[in-house]
Amino acid sequence: MTAIVLPALQDLTIAGIAHAVIGVSLSLHVLLNKHRPVSAVLWLATLWAFPFVGALVYLCFGVDQVERGAEARAACRAIQRERGLPPGADLGAPGASATVGATGTAAALPAGRGVEILDVTNRSRRPLARMRGNRVELLVDGDELYPALDAAIDAARDSIHVQSFIIARDATGRALVERLAARARDGLAVRLLYDRFGSTYAHYSTMFRKARKAGVQVASISHASPLRGRFQVNLRNHRKVAVIDGTIGFTGGINIGDPNVAARAAGEPIRDYHLQVAGPAVAELQLQFVADWSFASGEAPADLVLERYFPAQPHAGDGLVNVVPGGPYSGGQALTDLLFAAIGAATRTLRIVTPYFVPNEPILQAIRAAALRGVDTRLVVPQLGNHWYVDYAARSLYTSLLESGVRIFERRPPFSHAKALLVDDAYAVLGSPNLDYRSLHLNFETAVEVVDDAFLGRLRDQIASELAHSVEVSLDAHRARSMARRLAENFCYLFQPLL
């Protein structure tokens, strides 16, 4: 009997020691990296209450830091500066109010409300002088984006870089991949990058294998790779970026798929926004692509940051454009800082369009504060989203917003996947980020700040159209919802960090 009991006790002791070592190690990680008390306490409880299983769950969902992506970007940026490639060296300190024109003489930046807001949002980043000289156009839905992108791909002379979160296994997805394959056969350098989670069906089809045979360089991003010590199944590369010949850029929220095209969506395509950019800002989009490509493919930054991909950028327009990358590296605060500063700078009007509204506490309070200080604040969300649990979680926040004076509008179908922030009709942020915890802290995203009168005029009209197709939510009607509904909404909101 003793001989049987002792090995069992020995096994339990070994398991207990292993649990203690793992628990202490990961508890230290929690204390060092989780700055929200509720989140930290929940993770500590999970680690200690569920031996080994809790540790695995934490590694998969709780570890948000991905430094390789930041390292790849830093390496590409360093080589870009070392080789003197556009957008060139910084011109003065952050907040500088002059730029250098084509003649080499200083030219004043345009005065106005938009420049004032840019000065606030960018005080800790790049000088305003670096943002000048761009032409930016708003593209609404796939019906405007896809023809423009196809035309740019067909006219390309040297390189085509395309990245998307979703490339669907449908007619639209196949058409794009086949177009890229045709240009690769023409001898162009063609790279296609996709997120393995968002493009799951295409990933396991023959679409990308056929493209590779035609000469397209294809890579996928997956942050879950246990063999490489990466367990973060909760992270996504949500960016949508295309750069043609280093001179034309596209970015925004539109994925590649049939639901974005009226002819293939029964006349009701997903409502979404994208940007087409020419000028110095394209180099920033290119830098973002090559950094992600290096991360995904293992190709050395030195082989990617070349003059052919970063050509001299001519003056294309008078728009001020700033590309802001977001991701879980460096604490995942870049987008929160940007949006918090922009919302805080609003003095007259604030328009927010988002498909998913489950923001973190700083952004939520910034929106409430804007309304409380008298800013005409309007939030547009879908009346019927594509994830019911996110809709429920969002509606749990309505009461505090409505009581603060925020006007909430639910846009009638079709589903709106559009994202935009418009401040005082003078400054905008668009791109791939949603107003949810995932986009603000977990996903790799691309946000773009724009100050350009013509662009902002069209965006203002577009948002007015969204409001006209929406139903306003009243505080009384919202308060009258059933107890069961309130319980369901609050329960869904508990999962905010994962939505």
C-alpha cells in the first residue's frame, strides 16, 4: 500500500510545484501588464483556480504584447531614414507650423480649425510639416473602391502590394487574386498579404496556391504559432492597405468580398468607407505594409525598404494626411491616445460612425464629456449588426450616453461597416479601427487623420446621408426596454475585452 501511495503523492507534489511555478510566473506578467484592476484580478483568479488550464487560457487570450511586429516596423523605419527614402527626415520639432515647398523655401501651413486639432493629436508624434502635399479621396462601398483599385493595378509599372483582413473565397476575391496573378506574369513585383483568421475559407482553398504558381508572393499572418512561442489566438491583423508603384495608396475598412458589391449583394452592399491617397502619406502606408510583410514572411527589411518601393513623392494636393498605426505593441495605446485627443478637441460638432460600439472607458468618457460641454455629438451605429452579442453589449452603454446629451442614431439595413470620426467639420479620422476594445488594443490597425476641405465636405455629406437613413434612439424608449433585455445586454458587455 505504501509503495502505491508514495508515487501518487510524488506525482501530486510535482504537479503542485509546476502549478506554483507557472502561476507565479504568469501572475508577475499580469501585474506588470494588466493595468485595469478588474482585468488583473480576473486573470489572477483564473490562473490559480484552474491549474494549467488557466495558464493556457491566459497565454491564448491574455498576452497582448507582440513585440516582433514593433521590431519589424522599427527596423524598416531605421533603414528608410538611413537610405534617405521618402517621406524624408523630420522637419523641425513636433508641432512645427511650416513646411518646405518645391523650391526649398519655407511655406506656411494653412491656418484653420483642422490644423489646430492636428497640432493637439500629434504633439507627441510627427511634425505637421510632414503631412502636407497629399490628395485624398473618399470611396464609399466596394462599388467605388474595387474599380479604382483595379484600374491602379492594371496601370502599375513596377510593384503591387495588397493587404486585407478578409479576402473571401467568392467571385470578388477570385477576381482580385487573378488580376494580381496576371500582373505577376507581366513581371511586376506582386505581394499579397492576408490575415489567416479573417480569410480562413480562402486560406484552405486553392486560390492562393494558384497565385503563387503565377509568381505572386503570398504570405499570411497568424499570431498563434506555438512552435514559435506565440499563443495569442485573440490577435488579428485587421489592416486593409494597398500600395501601387509606391505612389498610389488605398486604406480603410472595406474587405474583399461579394457582400461589398451591389450587383452581388441583391442591391444592398455593406456600407463602408475607404481612402485613395497620393502624395507623401503613401510612403507611410508602404512602410506599414513592408513591416507587416517582413513579420509574416520573414523577408529581411533591408530587402524591402528600397527606392523602387519608396520613390520620391511629388506634391499631389493640399491635404494634410497622417497615418497612425495601431497594435498591441507598446501597450496598445496609440489609437486610444489619438481618438481621446481628437474627441477632446471638439468644440462645436462631433460625428462618430462605427459598426461596433464597445469602446474602452477613456473613449466612452471622452464622448460623454464632449456632449456635456455642449458639443453637438451624434453617434451612428447599425440598427442590425452582424454580431448580435456586440449589438447587445453596445446598447448597455446607451443610458449613460443619452443622459449626457449624446444623440444616438441606428442606421437602417443594409449593415453599415463604416468607421469615421469628424470633428468640427474640420478634421477626420478614418481607416480600419472600430470603436471596440479589440481594435483599440488587440488588432493591428491603420488609422488616417485628414485635414482637407474637399474631402471633409464629402465626408460631412456622407455622414448626413447615414443620419437621414437612421432612426434616433430616445432615452425614454431605451429606459422602457424589458428586464430580460437589460440583463442580456449587461451580460454581453462582460465580454467587452474579447468583442
